[in-house]
Amino acid sequence: MILFLGNIGTGEIIIIAIVVLLLFGGKKIPELMRSLGKGLKQFRDGVKDIKDDLDV
């Protein structure tokens, strides 16, 4: 499934953005992006902690 991500062009990104906008509406998108950012930060912090534990 992840293999196709390297071939995404501008047209596909626009289509995905339109679908997301239609599904969630304009008011929910900032909240979704904020949640996604927090989750990504927690994931990176977890990976960093694991690397630090393995280096010690």
C-alpha cells in the first residue's frame, strides 16, 4: 500500500484534498491536522527514547 506513495502527483494530491474537505468539512480540518501533528510528535519522541535506550 505504501509503495504507491512515491508516484503521487499534484493532481492526485488535489483530489485527495477535495475528498477530505467533502468528508470532514472546513471547520474540522484544522482540528484533524492538529491531532495528526500531536500524534506524529509523540511517535517521534517514542522512537527517540527507544534509540536513546539502545545506545546506553
